[in-house]
Amino acid sequence: MSPPELVCLGEPMLEFNQQAPDEEGRVLYLEGFGGDTCNAAIAAARAGCRVAYVTAIGDDPAGRRFETLWAQEGVDASAVIRSATHPTAVYFVTHGPAGHEFLYYRAGSAASAITPRDVPEAMIRGARALFVSGISQAISASAADAVFHAIAIARQAGCLVAYDTNYRARLWPAARAAAVMHAAVAQSDIALPSLEDAQMLTELQAPADIVNFYLGLGPRIVVLKLGAQGALLGTPDGHTPIAPFPCRPVDGTGAGDTFCGNFLARLLAGDTPVEAARYAGAAAAMKTEGYGAIAPMPHAPRVLQALGRLR
């Protein structure tokens, strides 16, 4: 097997996504898979990138489902730790007038017990890019240290580092999250924040100001995800708006992660940042047309056809 181009590190979570009630009024949930960096890993693999995922899972049915998923998607799981003492995390998605909401059961998860000693240094040195997130660091102090260690290894090896803030207020307060995340972003080549997260973390409101803030921390590429409004790409040469791709959304779960995985995959395939962002925006929009974080993610031929680039 060829070495991975992209290594993603974080926490996978078994997903239960609310569906319409049955004829007797019972609430039904669709089982699936989630976890921000895990979602991005699958998205990148479906875009044609060679991907490895680094995490820990429980020796439980949920963990075994993930092992099957990664094998089916061609994601290298050779560095995944199997824990006999910590479970695989689980979360529920509900849908209402305000959009989708999450209920997490992740305390003491196997992924939260990961430490710097668990980071596969040789795998990262052999890759072209590393992807981590604020959630990767928020789940525990040892996980935060593991992320910083992985970033240090990647930088020493000349491997690109990409970071998605993905702030979760239930995991840590904004001030502490901002301090940790911005320290990580300052060591990254690519920052992939979303608007709502960035407004909380930077106390800025205007997209252009937020992009400039993150460029000022050190990354050479910043893509601010704007949801239904598309994205704003920033480089030292200026800003480029990325128009939203037309879609009929039913579930936004994992859309930002889909964007991240596809953006990195296309960059590694040789696209310019603008080309990669447009591709990623289309893939993320198409994902929202189905329920669940991973199941509706499109494969490359479908995205290329939608973009009119299929040859």
C-alpha cells in the first residue's frame, strides 16, 4: 500500500440522526458515522486522496463499525488504537426550526485518552499534509498535547498543516479555546474556520476582518466557511469570494468537514486554492442533500460532473 498523502487526527463518533416519525409517532434515528476529522478523512478519500486516520476506538460494537467503514472507504487505519477500557464516542442529531442540534456522549472516550506517545511519527513524516481541529484538542488535555506534537512532527518534516477551529462551547470556554486554537493555527499552513466559530473566537464580525486576522497568525491560506453563503478564500495576495453551490439542503451535519476534506484533497491533487475551494463548496453542498455526516458525501465523479468538469 502506498503511504498516505493526508493524515487526519481526532475523534470518531457513532452517529444517530433523527428521522421523520413512523406511522405510530415513534421517533426514529438513522445510524451512521461522524466526528469532524473522521468525516474529513472520508470526504478526502472519496475525492481520490490517499488518507490515514489516527485515533483510538473502544473494543466495542461502535469501534468495530468504524473499522469496517475505514476498510470500505480505503482509509488507512493502521495507526488506530483499540482500547479495552475506554468506549467509542456516540452522538445524536436532532432537527428543528433552528436547524440541526447535537447531543454528545463522549466523556472518557477512547479518543480522549490519546497522548503524544500515540502519535505515529513516521506516518506523519511520510505524508504531504496533516489535518487536525479544535475538537481534536478540546476533548482532553492529553489529546491537545498530542495534536501539538503531531503538528511539530509535520513541520519538522516539511508536511503541510491544516487546522479547522470547529469550536464547541460545551467542551471549553471561548477564551481558553481561542488561546489553544490560535497557538495551533499560528503553526499551520492552512486555516479552515467557519464564520460562527470565528466570530466567537476572534470577537470580529466581518468575514474580511476574520480572514485577515487568521492570515496574520501565519497561515498562507485561509478559507472562511460561510455556510449557505459560500466561503471567503484569503491569501497574502488578497481575498476571493467562493459562491455557494446550488442545493436543496435537508441536513447540514458534516458539511464543513466535507468542505475541509475535499479542499485538502484537491490541493494535494494540484488544484489552485480557488479551484480547490470551488470543488469543496460543491461537495459540501451536495452532502447537505442527504441525512447523516458521511453517507451523503459525494464521490469525485459526481462532483466533477456537477461542476461540468467531467472529461
